[in-house]
Amino acid sequence: MHIFDIKPYKMLNLFVPGRLCLFGEHTDWAGHYRTMNADIVPGAAIVTGIEQGIYAEVEKSPIFEMYSDAPEIKGEWSDFSCRMNETELKGVAKSGSFFCYCAGVASYMLEWYKVGGVRIRITKMTLPMKSGLSSSAAICVLVARAFNLLYRLNLNTLGEMNIAYLGELRTSSRCGRLDQACAFGVKPNLMTFDGDEIEVKALNVKKPLHWVFADLCAEKDTIKILSDLNKSYPFASNEEERNMHKALGEWNREMVDKAIEYMASGDAESLGRLMTEAEEMFERYVTPMSSALRAPKLHQVLKDPQVQPLIFGGKGVGSHGDGSVQFLARNAETQQQLETYLNAQGLKAYSLTLQPVHTVRKAIIPVAGFGTRLYPATRALKKDFFPIPCPDGMVRPVILILLEELVKSGIEEICLVLGSKEERKQYTEFFEQQLSEEHLSKLPLAAQEYENHILDIGKRLHYVYQDEKRGFGHAVYQAVDFAANEPVLLMLGDTIYRSTSNKPCALQLIEEYEHYNQLMVSIHTVPLAEVSHYGIMSGVWENKQRTVLNVSVMQEKPKASYAEEFLCVRDGEGKKEYYSVFGQYILTPDVFAQLADDIRQADAEGSSREIELTSALEAVRQRSGMMGVRLNGVMYDMGNPTALRRCVSNFSK
């Protein structure tokens, strides 16, 4: 029920947001100069994707084609096509036309990956252009991602970002590395720039932070700004240049560290003051280095007396100049008031609320199945009540082992998906009813205390029912109201886990979710000889430790020869590995929305097809991505006689 069955796709829907640099503008290219001057401090910036961006449909094509249905860019756009010819694409990249960025990325892809063409149709554009929010970087990332996914190049997010950057460098633009942060989605990240090395670390916020940013609808000459500032690098020749090095180096790093601290503690007032301090430092030490940085409209808006009561602080955006402005509003109400006011002044204002990543506090365990493969034992006992000897010498039912793991992992509420209301009696009797005095008195003191532990677990339980047997996805969807638009941990009712570290497997997965804030599935290696029995996932490692896999391909029960050629993942020594589902997932609200769509569609068709979770996972993966997490632990399936024997023999060792 948890095996992938995904057909190759023909067309993908993509969304790439713009980006907002909260702190650390210009430190990306300043940090790059460490390759020539080791005394330069690495650059550091806090960057977040925004809710505005570019929506597109992409598919393979013999040529490189760009179209748009988006009215927002009709004035600058006309349909464009070019042969997949390196010379022609580079020529377009240097032309300065609207398509130059796209052609620059396409030329890089052709040169280094020998790919075919793509057809990209922009369906919607909500991102303002030429306003410091990196519309050019967003379209570069869009093109890089289209090639990556359509041709299965197995690039991770940082790889897409690098290609977008290198492609944009083939134009007349002199973009910085942080512009391509839009590749990481709508969440804040710390980006560190140390010569050619870039490190990206996801950040969390303690409380909602209410930003408003606005296109000043004025003039900004980014090329002149960067040209002027670059004259002071890699070596400072006077006091002014030395101060600029500090402003973009050590002084900036101090501010970025404070900002991370304030975001993590939820201190919005201090964070707002820090924004104002950062703007003052930029104005004092960086603005004098380029006449194009004089920004009368920016400072007029920052000092507007109508704005001050609504904000904790404000500053410029991106390369500065009169491009865009950003404010940290006091709360959701003043955020709306500020957006309305700025729009009334002729600016183009937008809201962005950075939400805390929900700590995963809920879990779902579907236990609705009869257990046909374990018949006739399941006539008398549900398979999740089968007894399993445990390492501490106790014998526990499967369901209790699972629930204890969840409790140890900080889960507060647990929903069991049952096949009918009649089944609930077994669970309430076990988890809610005290043993009779006769039986309780016969137990040793430690076991009597353990009885209270079982009853405490029972207080966390909720129950829903799958009255119609319409597939595993349908069973999971019965818990949609319980999930209540929060991320939830999903565990299988016929699989138990034993951690090989000091953290339960579920807690390991939860902690990775808090870093990435994305749909997640646990994974483990399987031998090549056994891949034909599993759903196999492939992708590229997202971190240096090779524990988080950015999943790009999911294939149901492939032949060994196919898996060896197309589905392997390389370990640290370059050897091939093959990964399958470990049996734990963290489902985002998008998954439940997709399941609802799948159920509605099946109902409208009058179809009796099963609603599978894996189809919903794949749809969400294509839109938003999915991470596979390699856990330190061992999985024991006990859903068939052979697996049950292995589980009983080995789990307690």
C-alpha cells in the first residue's frame, strides 16, 4: 500500500518565487573576492523567497521555446524560439533582449549536459520586475529547473542555483550569488559566501514576522552600482574603501548573527531596529561609493511619518538605490494598513508573513486493514496487536511499540484510522481501561507503574474510520480534520522501527523537517538484487553528510538492470546505492489538498479506482519537491509470515 507507482511525466507545472534580501546585500560578490584576498571576511546574507513569483508549464521540445499567457508581462513579451545551438543561444544571451537570461541558462545546459530543448509557457507572473526582487534570477532558476527535471539531470537545489547564476553571467547582467536564493522556495535562509564556496542553512522563526515590501516605481541603475562598488575590491586603497569592506564584511556578519538570534527568539521589535541600523550603516559606508546609490525616494518613504507608527523598522532591498523598500510591520493589522497606504501613494506594495515552521506534534497510523496475509491469526487478533519481544525483555503489541516511539519523539496527539467503529473497542479496552484489581495485584511494582504509562498514551488517541475501502490514500485522508492544516507524521501500522542512535527514528525525521519545511519520506538502502520488490527513489544528496536526498525519480518495482543504469544514488566513495521507503512520512497540508482533489475527481468520474497516497505524493513532489531522509535505524515489516518471523527473531536483539 505504500509502494510507488508513478508513470513518467510529459508536462510539469513549476513555480519559482522572487527573493527578498532581509540583511547582507552585496556581500555575495564581496565574499567572492576572498579568492584573491584572504583578509576579506566571508559574506553573509539572510534571504527569503516571497509569495510572488513565476508560474509556468514546461515540457520537452526539439528547440528552446518561450511563451507567455501572463498579462503582467505582455508589454515586454513576444513569443520566442531558438534552435538548441550553442552559438545562437549565446548570441541571444548577449543581445540584452527580454529573453537573454533564459538563453544564457539554456546555452550553459547545452554546453555541459548535451540536453535537448524545452518548451516553457509562463502562465502567470505575480513578481514585479526591475525592482530588486530578482525577477531575472527567478526566470533563470525556472529554466534551470525545467531542464533538470525534464532531462533528469539529478541536480540538487544548490546545483540549480549555480547554473542559474552562471547562465545569467552569460548576459550583460552582473548578478550576485544571493539572487538565485529563490531556488530554495518561500522560507528564510542564511547564505554564506566564502570565495567560490556557498553554504545555505535554513532558518526558523519563533513567531510570525509581518513584512511589507514595495516597488518604489523609480529608477535604479544596478549595473553602475555594481561597477562602482567593485572598484574597491579585492584590496582597499583608502579609509573609505576599508570601511566599505568592514560594512560588507565583519560589521555585516555581526548584524546577521543578531538578526538570526532575534528571529529565533521572536523578538520582532529588536529585529526591526536592527533593520534601521543596517540601513544607516549602508548609507554611511557604502552609498558614498556610488552616485547611483543615492536614493531620495527610498529615504522619503523610510521617513514617512504616516509609516512610522505601523512599523518596527525598515531598509532598502537588493542592490539598493530607488528599487524597493522593506518594512517589518508591528502585527498583521498594521501590515495590512501599511500595504494599503503604500499602494495609495502610487507604489506597488506586497505583504510577506514569515511563519514559524510547525513543530510536528501530530501523527497518523492507519490500522484499517484486515491482515489477509496473516490469516487465520487475524480472525482473533488484529495484526497491530500481535506480540513482539522487545530489547528490554518486555513483550509488547505492535501498536504500543509504535505509540511509544511517537511519544518519545514529542508527538502530542495520535490519530488511528480504523476500518469501522466496532474495531475501536479493542483499542479503548487496551489503552483506556484499567486492569482489574485481580490482575493488577499480581504484577510487580514496575509493571503496575507501566500500566499508568499505557493509560497516559491512551489520552493522546483519536479515532477516525474508513468505512469504504478505497485505498491507502483514502484511509489517510480520513484524518484530514485531525491534521487541521498542520504537518503530520505518518507511520504504517504493520512496520516497527529500532533506532541505532540515541534518538527514535521518528524524532530524526521530525528534526530534518524542521530544517527543510518540506514533504518528507524516510528511506533506506536495499540490495540491487531486491529492487524489483520495492518502490525505488533516486535523486541527489542535498547535504554533505548524504542523509537528505532531493527526490527526483520514483519508480515502482524496477528491473535490476534499469535500476542500475537510471536509479542509483552514489555514496561517499562513488559506489552505487538503491533507496526505498523506510515507512515513515511527514505529510504537509498540500498532500491532503491533493488527496481531496483525487477523491473529487474519482467521484465525478464515477470511478472505483483506489485513491493511492503515492500519486498524491508525486503530484506534490512535482510542484514543491520532496526530501528523502536516511535514518539511523532498522525497519521491521511484520505484514506477512516471513517478515513476522524475522521481526520476532531480530527486534529484541
